[in-house]
Amino acid sequence: MQRDDPWTNYLGFTDLGTEEREETIDEIKSLIQSLGNNHPDIFADYDINAGDYQRELRDAIFSLGGTFRQSHGAENEDIVRDVFLNPAREAGYLSFTDQRGSERIDFKGELTDSGEVLAMDVKGGEGQSIGHLLVPTNTDILAIWSERKAKNTKSPASRLNEVINRAVRWGLNQSEDPQFMIIRDPPAGARTADGRVIPDIIIFPSEYPSPTTPAPQMPSLDNMEFLNILFEITAGIETVSSELAKKHIWWHEMEYRDDTGEKIYKKIYNAADESIRLRTQPIDYSRISNVE
């Protein structure tokens, strides 16, 4: 990709599909392997010397690899609980129950200030098995969280796009209206100055389109307590009105039309810069496939 690509330079994503990334990885590997020989002075502030480093390098890397693999294999629901739900509860922003194993949605909670009831289900990178959800009838906020781990060589736009469509089809099939899709992507997502992963939030219409409501309204960012909590807890961003937050908010408009056959037309664009868009195609409303 070009260096002036807004996805990397403005929004802060990492493009995993470039030759530059492969070159960077090779340089890091070379640096790690040669650090003791080429930069012995770096060890002046440590209890080991360059010789110790070179002798124990292989075993240290093997041990570190095991740590990374263990982290990579953590349950997605546990990650969401640890990076968002538990800290938000400790800060007094919400209460929640972990319903895994007893209910067909992972977490249910209540926002402290508004009293809104939150239902959240957690998926992996591809949003598989979304069709099993049973949403509690008193739900005010329905959110689907996609925790990405794969480091496949795809552009930022592709990594976002490939996890959204299943949620849209599921909502249309099941007459449910997910308000938010949260996409947290540690391998390629943008990060704050202190290294925290910034989640990307897809905001859907207030209700999904249908022949009776062909062009539902989009909600406003005003008074979105849930998003304020989410950005503050996960990334230390205090308000959704900030430019940094808006860089990771995506409006997902939908409209039902029957002028060329029944179709759902979609438009997905960035809240900070509407010229940054995700490519998307209409869905044939009369042939929406079941999501398993």
C-alpha cells in the first residue's frame, strides 16, 4: 500500500498484507539474533551480559513462544471479560453476569447510570456460530463482540469487512436489531500511545430495514453511555466525541428498496472522515440465507 494510505497513517491500523511488514519482521528477527554481538553496550543496565544473552537466547525464545501461544489460545469470552467487563464493573459503570453454559448469550448486564440492560455475545474473528443466539426480551442494548487473533495477510478494510456481514444477515433473519458490533483486533488494530488496542465500533440503524420501515434512522452519538464506557475502559478515551474515538466508529446505514427487486442497500463509513468507507454490496432481501 502507498504511504499516504489513510487506513494506516490517519486511522492507525497496521496493514498485514504488505511487503514492508515482511521486511520489518525479518529485521526484528535479525536484531534479536544479533543483539548480543552487535550491541553489547545495551546490557550495561541489566544483570546479564552480551555473552549470557547469546547463550540463553534460544531457550528464552522458546519459552516466550509458549507464553504467546498460551495467550493466543485464551477463550475470546475470557478476554472480553478481562479487558472490558471486569474493569468496567470495578469502576462502577456496570454490573454483569457471565451466562456461559446456562444461557444462549454470553454476558448480560446493566449500565449503572441509565439502567439500560446490555446483552453481549462474543465471537472469534469470523463471527461463526452467531445463529444460536437467544436474546433476552428485556434487552435494551444488543452488542456482538468479535475478538480477532489471526494475523492473516489482509488489509485493514478487509479485516473489518469480513466480520460484519454475518451480524447483518443474522439480524435480518431473526428480526433482531444488534445496535453495535465491536471488533477488537490486537494483530492489526490501532493502538493508543501507551499500546492499548482501540476497538472499532460498527453502529447499526435503530432498527433493521423492512418493507414497512425501508429507511430506518441512524442513532446519534449523543448520550451513548455504553460507547463512552467501552472506549474509556479499553483504551482510556474519555468521550466518543473525540477525534480519536470517531476514527474507530463506523456508521452502517441500511435501506430496503424494491425498485430492482427486494434488496437491502448498505453504506459503511467512518465517523471522523466520511470519505473513508468499507466496500459493501446489496443483500437480496428475498433470499437472505439462514445464519448457522
